[in-house]
Amino acid sequence: MLAPLKILEEKLSVLIAHTNALRHDNQNLRQENAQLRAQNKQLAERMSAAQSHIDHVIAQIESQHTS
């Protein structure tokens, strides 16, 4: 009678360990995701600023060329 309970206890222990490991991994992935989203936002802002600068330079060149 104790053997089935011991097996169940061991399986439950393994399940708890796996659950804790998955929670830890999930938290790490959430942090990494937040960091990557912030980095992506920064890069998008830099690209937008670069595009604006390029557009401004092109407009200056075109206005000098047509004058």
C-alpha cells in the first residue's frame, strides 16, 4: 500500500520540479522579451531619425540642383 503512494510522491516531486523550472524559464523569457521590445523600439526610432535626415539631405541636394 505504501509503494503506490511512494511512486505517486516521487512523480509529484518531479512534476513540481519541472513546473518550477518552467516558471523560471518563463520569467527569463518575459524579461528577455521586454528587453528586445525596448531595443526594437530604440532601433525603430533611430531608423526613423535616419530616414528623416536622409530625406532632408535629398531635399537640400534637389533644391541646390534646381537653383
